[in-house]
Amino acid sequence: EWLIYLLIKHPEVQKKAHEELDRVVGSNKLPTYEDIKERLPYINAIVLELFRFKHFAPFGIPHHTTKDTTLGGYNIPKNTQIMFNFHALHSDPRWWKNPEKFRPERFLEEDKYLNKSFINAESKPTLEHFKYLPFGHGKRMCVGFQPSSSSYKSVMTCWRESVLNGRGVMNFWAFFVMMTVT
């Protein structure tokens, strides 16, 4: 839902994605898995930015402590419910340039190094890599990591001219009718 909303709200992003698809894949076929994984960097950047900009679970899933612990000078008793604020992390201006803007280009420019750590979510070579955790980290990482990132990329790459107007920008009403009828 957020993907469609953001693409409609940002037609310039949608247009760049469509141009990349036409240039790399052509307009008469669907992309292969290899295309999506390796040859469509802007499509991948849109998905990365989507997960940063509109987190599907801004506070994650509640967990609880298994023992008494201390974090940041605070004592946290055993069995305390804890939640991680993904929204705060992904919109912190100390880590992100213009975090309030939906800008996929950030993952092709200043935050390009995060692409690989997203693909291999367990690889966090520096502290700065921890600024982007759309699926959490470690053994409690979200099990939906692979299916959801693949699903969004598939939706992005399966546009066809039937839902696009002459400028290569999605026509909301055509998309709505298509989704309602099918």
C-alpha cells in the first residue's frame, strides 16, 4: 500500500523506475530474477527507501528481557517488555540527510554502502551500518525479510503500459480499476 501511495505521490520516482525497466529489460517482457537482483539498481533503491521511509512496523514486535540488564544507564528488570523504535532510527537527522523526504537516490549516492548490508542483513561491518535495520538484526530478525523485499521488487517491476499514461507515470484510476477488477 505504501509503495503505491509513494509512487503516485512522487511521479518523478515512478518515471525513473519505468525508464530503468525499459532500458534494462525492454517494454515487451518481465524482468528475470537476475535483472531484479543485479541490473535494476534504481528499483532496488526504491524498495530500500520504502523500508526506511515508511516502516511497516514502526515499533517492531514486542520482546522481553530474559534477565536483569542495564542499557544506557537504565536498569531493566527480567521479563520487561521492550520494543525497538525503527521509525526514530530511520528518521534521525544525525544519520540521514533530509530524512523527511522520500528520496531513493540516497541508496545510490551517500548511503550506497548500505545496499550490500541489506542483502546480507547479518553483515554490519561498522556502527554506521546499524542506522538501517528495517527487519531488525541478529537471531530475532524478522522472518519476512526475504519474502517482503522480493514481493516489493516484483510489484515494482511488473508495471505494464495498461496502467501507465503517456508520460510513463501511473494513472491512479487505471491502477485502482485494475486492482478492483482482478
